[in-house]
Amino acid sequence: MTDTNPKENRTRRIQVRLTEAEYKTADGIAEKCGLTMSRYVRKVITGHHPKARMTQREADAIAALNDARGELVHVKNALKTRNQEERRRLFRSDDFMRYWLQKVDTLMERWNNIIESLSR
């Protein structure tokens, strides 16, 4: 189901009786999603599940994680340009180097999954 065409005139109304608690809940959710009550209700009845907007703190945390991810990418790419002997000298252990590179790959994959889930 999709949201109705925004250019189409909305001429139909519905009336719903709610308790004070129900109204406050719906109004609070709509506000957290950055929607008017009408828009929130239209989305819900057309099968959408509006998400709460990200707080500034959450946005800052994601930006910091993204910066850290970028630094790991730079380090990993810099390691790729080094020959095997230079890598051994930097890590002092082949096992640790493989372990570190594997964990960086796992971290990148998890970060990509987080970004993908946030964009839905």
C-alpha cells in the first residue's frame, strides 16, 4: 500500500473517539516522527510504520562512528600498499595481522548493515 497522491484533494473525513491516554500516545508518536496527527494516521492506515526522527545525540554518534569507520578504511588501504615484510614489521605477528584484518572486515560489514537498516 502507498500513501495517497499528495496532489489529490482530500475531501473525506473520519471521526474517531479516543481516550485521553490514547490521544496523547498517538500525538506523541506523530510528533516524534515529525508528522502531523493527520499525516501519521494516513501513513498508518495505508500500511506504513513511521519511524521516530533521530535525535541530535544519535546523529552525532552515527557521524562519529562513520568517521571511525573511515579511519579504519584508510589504515586498511595503507596496509594493502605495504609489502609482506613491512606488514610483519608493523604487526610483529602474522597471526595477529590476520586476526586484526578479519575483525576490521567484520566491523565494516556490521557498520554497513547498520547504515542499511537506518535508510529503510
